[in-house]
Amino acid sequence: MFEALPFPLVELTPWGLLGLVVFYLMTGRLIPRATHIETVAQRDHWQGVATAALDVNTKHSNIMATQAEALRLQVEGSEMTAKIMQAIQDAAQKTAEEAR
């Protein structure tokens, strides 16, 4: 069972094991269970916040796309109205010139 370890664990003294645990604690490779649970809870909280923010951003993007399409259609309608008004004005001027 201990043969797969890179160092002979069975040959370590209790002081050696304690030193190994202290080394792992100091380097952050071994953390207390309470710290792990707290970290996981914080991760889950912020992941939920990020998901909610992403949903809001998606809704806002959809609203903006709808508004952009409505604006494009409004511009097309305004251009058409301007062309019609210009045609009416040209026709009125032409009629006035022919009447002279």
C-alpha cells in the first residue's frame, strides 16, 4: 500500500510525520476542513452571483437587440417618408412650372 509513495512512509518517525504535516500546512497543500468548507461555500455563492449577472446581461442584450431592430425599421420608414415628401415636392414644382 505504501510502496506507491515517492518516499518510504513506514520509515518515518512520528517527529518526521509531524514535520511533514507542518510542512504541508505551511505550504498550503493541507488545509483544515472548516477552511475548505468555507471556501467551497464562498465559491458557490459567487458562482450563483455570476450566473444571475449573466442572466441579467443576456436579458439586457436581447432587449437592446430588439430596440436596435426597431430603430433600424424606424430609420427605413423615415427614409421612405423623406423620399415620398421629396417626390411630392418635385411634382408640385413641376406642376407649377408647367402652369406658367
